[in-house]
Amino acid sequence: MTGLSFLTFNIGNPSAERAARQLAWLAGRDEHVLVLTETKASAGCQLLADAFRGAGWVTAFPAPDGDYGTMIVSRIPAEPAPFGDRIGYLPARAAAVTLTLPGGPLLVTGLYVPSRDASPGKTERKRRWLAACDSAIAAAPPAILLGDLNILEPGHQPHYPFFAPFEYDFYRALTSRHAMTDAFRHLYPGHDDYSWVGRTGDGYRYDHAFCADTLRDHITACQYLHEPRHDRLSDHSALSLHLSLTPPQPLPTTDPVTAQEPPSLF
């Protein structure tokens, strides 16, 4: 498919062994920019970062510093952008790059929003992070926003009563105050699909791809890819987004799988 493409995938802070299998799958994809969420300062995540960097990809991987984070890798020219610094609180959960396109620069932001349970501490952590992220988006609006947002759209089916109004309000802010379009919902207004499925079989559309409303008419495809979840590369499905924008010439990258393999002794 022609145009500019993105993929977001929650990699679940993999072991080195699982990261190698994820790398093989990711290397076979043709998207230009990959947003990898639920990263950490671990051997598996470092394997992925080193492999892509060693293969010539631009790699933005803010140091998680004990918490979880987000990594962005790009096979087209990109410059890391300081979006997480604008959030300030748990900054590694956001990563951003500015793409150099023939039509001008494009800010791409990846997010891994904190999850929570019913405890006051984790609820306040998520509330505080979403409020800080909302302010950062207002100050530096991304053209493309992807990642595991750990929130659902207000009309999500099925409805789960344990989500709080502040979580739905963040989604509403993206589509109203920040003038962004939920790409999957734009293409499939009446279709339900899920990126995470619980033990009881209930589905949740946690992983999202948004673009600025000015790019809405450029959305050509947005679909969930369930293969990595079914193959147990992660407990999440990936999400692919395509836009009818002209990408720049790709970087002179090589196969990241080969880049991460140790040299042969013979």
C-alpha cells in the first residue's frame, strides 16, 4: 500500500527471547514508523532498540528510569522531539519524533498511558498523568498520536462500569478540544474490534491511532492485526495506520534481525 504508514504495538516489556521473536515479526512489516509501548529498561527492550539502531533506523527511546515507557523507531528521516519533557510526570511514557516529509514536518507522538486498579494511588497516578498529557498536547499538538492509551471510547461496546469519567474525558478531549480523529472509528463507525482480550473473553479497544482533523481525508486504512496476540508475541494486538501522504526517501537501513545477531566465529 502506498503512502505514509504507522504501526503501534504493546510489546509487554518482553524477555530477550520474546523480544527476538517480536523483532522478527516487526522486521517483516512495511510500516514506516513503529510505536512500541510498555517498554522498560530491560534486556528485551534494549535488544529491540539496539537492533533497530544498528540497522540504521532512527530510534527514540527515552530512559524509562524504573517505570514503563514508549519507543519509536523510524525507517524514514526523523528527529526525536521532547514531548515527554512537556508532560514532566513519568515522561518516558511518551516519545515523539518529527518526520521530515516533502509537504513539511509532521510531529508523531507515542503514548503508554498508566493503567490502574481500584486503589486510590494508582487512580490518582493515572488522573495526574492524563491531565499533564492533555496540557502537553495543547501546547504542542501532534499530527499523529498512537499508542496504548489504556482508555476506551465513551461508546465502547461492551460497556464496562469500572471506567471513570476522567478516563472518558481524555478521549473526548482528543476528538473535540484537540481536534483529532480516531482513525479506526472514522473508517468503521459501526464495527467493534479489540486490541486486548481478558480471561473471560471480554474485549477492550485500548490501542489507538489518532490524526489531526486536517488529515482525516488522508486516512486510507486502519486495522487491528491480531497475529502477534494469537502467536503470543504479546497479549495485545497491533494497530496499523495508512495515510495518503507522500513519505520521504527511506533511510539506508538493513535488516534489524541480522543487526542483532552476534557475529559468527567461523
